[in-house]
Amino acid sequence: MRYHLAFLWVLVLLVGIIDWFLWRIVMTEKTRSGWRRWLGISGLIVLPVLFISGFFYFGTQIPDASSHEVYNAFSTFLIVFLLVYLPKVFFLLIYGIGRIPDAIPRKPARQPERHYPRITRAKFLSQVGIIIATAPFVSLLFGVLKGRYAFYTRHVKLIFPNLPTSFDGFRIVQISDLHLGSFGSNREPMKEAVELINAEKPDLVLFTGDLVNNFAGETRGWEEILGKISASMGKYSILGNHDYGDYSTWPSEQRKAANFKSIVASNRRLGFQLLRNESVTLKKNGESVALSGVENWGHPPFPQYGDLENAWNQTNGESFKILMSHDPDHWDAEVVGRKKYDLTLAGHTHGMQFGFEIGKYNWSPAKYKFKRWAGLYQVGRQFLYVNRGLGYLGMPARVGMPPEITVFTLKKG
């Protein structure tokens, strides 16, 4: 949630450019007059000032925030900003592309006799631009009201030749990136998610990090909901980059350490066994598989607290191994081709909470940040699955990237 002063100045420039172009259009549109004209002009002066002031305000408040409520206030502010400015951007794109022919010199043609009122190109483009600009507005509004709570269960079947026979048909539910503080006092949506998880009757539930946005206080009151998640062979969790309290300036190292200690304890309080660079053995009918969990390991600026070597040394030579690592970049950096984990589960990306999927094709801005950003990946006989997250952060919306519950069925073959 921390952002730098340079970003603010880029934002000021962007807002200024957008509203300057719109000002030019409003001032040159001859058909616009009266109160509609003055309403448009006021909107191009008042709104930019309000939004820019708001970003500077939150830029000073967020680094020193002592509660997730500041984050939630910023999220609300951000979504209002996007609802206003995304349609503006789309309008300018359509309007600008349509005016390109006007800039090309050409010989004047004799105008035919007309028997109906002639609409100018500028007015036509304005109307088309307004119609198309409603698409991002409606999509984003849907993502706020419905999309962020439209929990989606994905079923993934994986076949492994070295899977112990007793684990044939083993069912694992993965959830990730809860970011509990983002839900505020609205606990009802997560009750539905817990019902969906339990309906799958999993053998194992694995939570791959980011329990909170930054503060231990975000976990208060969730015991009655998350504590009801059940699995016949247990619930395990790891830490994500947001679970260390690194995204605030603390008055002392002692306060930060106390916050972190409380977050660690919250995992146990919610019924999860937290794995911190360690492994456990899961046994069934005399056979066993290894489950490892490492602390967050990511490329800078994300922290590297993970110690895969320590977790690997505790696997006791089981033939089949599962790894939980929050950041998918860790898989390429230290796992694939180096440590023989058959299945690695990650989260972290949220799929940027925006994108679309058509059949086997999917797209999100996340693909330009992360090599592995959503879904299943395979290199040789090693698999990585990146969960799209169950919660949300920053933008209180999900557009085309619904919150995910992943159900794995492991088969021997």
C-alpha cells in the first residue's frame, strides 16, 4: 500500500493531461451550452483538485498508519477515482482515434443536398465515446458490488507416478491471500466461502499466505468463521509478504515485533498449523508424503525470509513432496530443477484482480509483472499452481478475476 512521491507527481501529470483534453473538447463543442456546459467545466476543475489532494493526503497517512482502516479508506477513495477517470480515458481514446481523419489534408468535396439535420463529426464522436466509456464504469461497478464476493471453485486433477497408493484420490483445498482487514466489519461473504470449502470434504486445507494487510488487529473476530474450516488431515498455513508488518513505519522495533508475534499466533487461533521453513509428514495407511512450508521469498522489493534448504532437510526422504511458498517467483528461483517438489502451491499475485479468461486463453496485467501469475504451470514432472486469492487488496473489486478456491485431486498413474 506504500507509494512514493514520484508516483504522486506522475498521477498529477496524468490527471492534468486527461482533464486538459476534456476541457478543450467542452470549450470547443458549440452544441453544448447553458447549465450542461458549466457543469462540465466545474467537473473538470473541482474533481481533479479533490482527487489530487486526496492522493497527497493518503500518501502522507499510509506509511504511518496504525490501523487497517486507513487502508480501507484509501481503497474506497481509489475505486471512486477509477470510476470517474477510467471512463474519461476510454472517451478520449475513442474521440482521439475518430478525429485522426480530420488531421489528414484532403481536397474539399462538394457537399450533397441534405434533407435532414447534419450531425458534426465532433458531436458523433462525443456520443460514441460516451457510450463506450460506460463499459469500464459498469464493469468496475459490478466488480465492486458483486465480483469481489463471487467465489469460484476450480477443480484441478493431477496425476503422479510416484504418488503413494494410499493417497490416490487425495483431495487438497488451497486458499490464499485472505487480507482480512479489507473486509472490515463485513463478515458474511467469507461464511459463504467457508461453506464452499467444507462442501468439498477435503483431506487437507492449505493456506498460502497473506492473512492480513499489515496489522494483527485485522484477525479479531474471525475465529467463528475461519475456525469452522474442516479437513480430515488438518489445516496448514504459511506467511505472505503482508504478514510481517513491513508496510508501515512503526514507532519502535518492539511494536513491530509484537504485531508480528500476534499474527503468527492468529494462525493457530484460526485453526491452522503454521509452517515456517519446516516440513511435516502426512501419513495414511502406513504410507507418507512430505508437506513443506517456507516463509515469504520474492524478488525485491518483496522480502526474502524463506529458507527452503531447512525445509527440504526435514522431508525425511518421502517419495512425494508438496511445497507451500507464497510468491510464485520462488519456484523458478530455487525449486524447479533444484529441489524435487512434485507440487508447489503459491498465491501473491491476485491475478491483479483484473483480467479475462476465454477457454485456455487468459490475460491480466499481472503477466507483465510475474512470469507465473495464475493457474497451473509444469516444467518436466514438477507442477506449480498459482491461486488467484480469496480476498482483495487496494482496489476493492474483482473484474474478470473472481476470488478462488482451488480443489486438487491427486491421482496415481
